[in-house]
Amino acid sequence: MVVPDADPSDETLAVRATAGDSSAFEAIVQRYQARVFRLACRLTSDTDAPDVLQDTFLQVYRHLSSFRGESQFGTWVYRIATNAALMHRRATARRPADSLEEYLPQFDDEGKHTATPTELQVVSHVDELLDRQVLADKARDVVARLPDAYREAFVLRDLEDMSTADVAHLLGIEQAAVRQRVHRARLMLRGYLSDLLGVKP
Amino acid sequence: MTHIACASGVDLLMDFLEGVLPANVNAALEEHVAGCARCAAFVASYQATPRILRDATEATLPADVEASLKAFLRARTTAFKNP
């Protein structure tokens, strides 16, 4: 007796979909659509995310046969979504990325923080001190202001919680480069959150 | 022991938290942070930043966007033909 596979792996679904089983492709869409939408929102905007979502799954459909299993299927889908988001941003860029350098931490001549411990600590509580919706709007806005290279690395590593190794593989760069980009993004974003509270970074 | 100032310590923070620093540099940075209230506060807020932004940028797929995706794929692929 053949027991139906109640929860087939991504790879099994990909093989079935490549062989023309449209229900397998539908299952892939069901499994990944919410995650891809969230990723698209973080890499572009709520307005652009629906188009990125559609582009992503059309690309997944067209390129399923080229999935070689060299990376996890989820990482492969995320790579397609990340590229779709980047293409979309280039096509619809409304404004150049502006510098967030002003939010980098400040040091005196001896290399010591100029802010006090209390000032430096307050960012940890920004989500308790600001209105939830205000923070959500500001967060989306500032992530969109990051340079593309920083935003991709930060979103994948810190917001989507991927490992540094997986992000490096997905973006085709060294792990050290991922760490450097994520670090710069964290410093700028940390300083921005501090500035929202009227406190120097 | 290598001397570390706040500014150079901040430069090393990501590598420190990922555990990829050479042991002697790692030990020097640990010692600096343990004795520097400013850096201890900075490290805490640096680590909190991803969590705060992850929570603040959470998004759920709206039903109309999901429906549009299905209609889009139905028109361009062999999937979603059967309701």
C-alpha cells in the first residue's frame, strides 16, 4: 500500500513540480508565500511587495528545473526573491539612498564614547517608549534608506534570522563581507533609533 | 594584553559576537567591556537593535494579495487551475 506523503520535503515538491505536477508547485507557493511577502516588504515596501511576490514565484516556476540542491530550497527561493526585490527597486527607485552616517556612534579624541551609559542604553527600550505604529512606520522607512548592499545583508541576516554562512552563499560574497555590512547597518540603525528618542548615538 | 579603546572595540563588535576574533583580541575586548559602562550599554543596545527592527517590520500576507498571486500564477502557469 502506498502511504501518501503528508508533509513532503521542499526538495520532493520541487522534483514533482519539475515533472509537471502543478499541485506540487501550488504546495511550494503555499509553503513560502507568507515568508516571501514579509521578505519583500522588508527589502522594498508594502506597496511594492505584491509585485515582488508575483515576480518571485513566476521565476521559481520557470527555474525549478535548474534547482540543483546545492543550497537548501528555502535559500534558493530567498535568493530569487532578493534579486526580484533588487530589480524592482532599480526600476522604481523614487529617491537615492541618503546617508545614515550621521547616526554612527560618536567618540572623543581618545576614542571614548561621548554619550553617557544611560544615553547609550536607552535604545534597548525604544519599543517600550514609542507608539507601536510610529515605530513600525519609522522602522520601514529607515531600513529602506540603507544602501542596497547593507539592506540586503541586514534584512537576511538579522530580520529573517538566516545564518551568516547562508547569507554569504545567497549573496555570493564572503562571510567577512556579510559581517561588515550587517555591522555597519546595525550601527546606523541603532543610532537612528536613538535619535528617534532625542538621544545622541 | 592588547589595549582597546571604545571606538576600536565597536569596530570589532560583530566579529566579537559571532565568535570569529582571535583569542587574544577577544579576551582584550571582553576585558574592556567588563570595565567600561559605556561599552556595556552600547553592546546591549547594539544587540537589541535587530530584535526591535524585526518586531517592528513584521508583515502578514493580506488575503487580497494572496488572491492576486494565485490569479497571476493561474494566468501564467499550469498551477491553480482547479479552485
